[in-house]
Amino acid sequence: MAPTARSVIPLAKAREVLAELQIEEPLEIDPEAIAFSKGANVQEEPLDGMDGNIVREGDHAVITVNSKLTYDRQKRFVIAHELGHFFLHPQARQFDAVDAAQTTNFSETQSTEEYEANLFAAELLMPKFLFAPRLKGVEPSFDFIEELADDFQTTLTSTAVQFVLNTQEECFLISSSKRRRQWFISSPTRSFLLLNDTLIHGHSCAAEVNAVKKNSRDSKIEARFWLDGFQHDHKAYLTEDSRFFPKLDRTLTLLWIHEEI
């Protein structure tokens, strides 16, 4: 789904925080330092059943990140996510916990607060003014998104989301599990609709990837496998790029709609 009015406040707040701190380069974006500057201390402790939490008291807070997490980029996102709650929901919760299922779900179908915290985190770590210029003239692919993730030290999921929300190309990002679509987002230029059926087509790249074959890309995927209105069209194609994540038992799929479709 395309970004809606619900994204305006979290994006604006993230940009306000970065402007106040005069952030100018990706390497200057340190979520722990940002938290400290705003009255939120970050600590690491072993946590059960969660990746992190925030305990707030007035204008101050303690953000705890699960010390069992081994992926530093996920830790950065957890801190940024909890900062989203700190800035956006001061009256809603004095305590909030987050897990991987929430930080990897960018669907509006999850709770408003979690959705907004994810959008805030993505914009804080990958601000549009630094991120969008890098996308000009680049074909959508997970290889390029991985390069962006390295530049900004961010997770592949959050980087892919930020890519789709900022690219001028027509794209979809789809998260699926066990060949069922869980959530999706689309670029602002979207002119097509996904199929209502959430079952992933058996001849798609998403159906092909697994714990052994984790990556698959094909520029000759029939549009009818994914898009509404092409059910009897065998000559319209799109590019599909899919990645499988064994730990999450989840597949991320990037769809690029060619102009000639």
C-alpha cells in the first residue's frame, strides 16, 4: 500500500530530530547518541520474548536492547523504533516492548503505534534527504538495496521499505511466509493492483526460494502471477527479486513494473 496521512507525523518528527542535531552524513546517524541527547539512556540486557523495550518517566526514558541480539543493525533499528514511541506516543505508553515480528512488519494492519514507530525509525536511520538522491537512475534490485543498507548500517527489510517509498520507479515490496502474502507496500507511483488472492504463484521467484536457494531474480516473470487485470495475458512481464530469510521463515519480494507493461 502507498504511504498515507498516517505517515506524515512520524516522518516529520524524525526529520525534525535530525535537523536539530544537524545531521549531514549517514555515518553521523547514531541512534544511541540521539537517544542520549534527548533524555533516553540505552542499555543492553538479556531479554526473553522481546528485542527491546522502553520505560518512560516524564521526559526521560530507559531503552533496553536485548543483549542476545547478534546483529548490530537490528539493534540500531530497535533503538530507533523505541525512540519513535518516545517522541510520538508520550501519553500512550510508559512501557513498550518490541520483537522481530513488529520491527519487520511495515503494514498498516498492525497497531497504529507500532506502524508509526517503524516509519519513524526508518526515516531516522535513512532520512530522505540523504537517501532519495542515491536512487536516481538506478534499477530496483536487492543487490543495490544491500549497498544502501551497508551505507546506512540498516537492516535489509527497513532499507527495502525506504527504497520503495522513495523510488520514482513503480515497485512493490511484499513479505510472505509459507507461500502466503503477509503484508506489502508500494511506491508512490503505483498504477497497478496486486491480486486479491494472497497465495504466492508457484512459478514466481518467491515460491522458488528456500533455506537452500535463498536468492532468485528474473526479469521475465509473467505479470499475471502478481498483478490484477493480467489473468489471460501471457506476454506482459515484470522483474521479480526475492530473498528468503531462514531465521524468520519469511520471504521478501521486490517487484519492478516495467514501463512497457
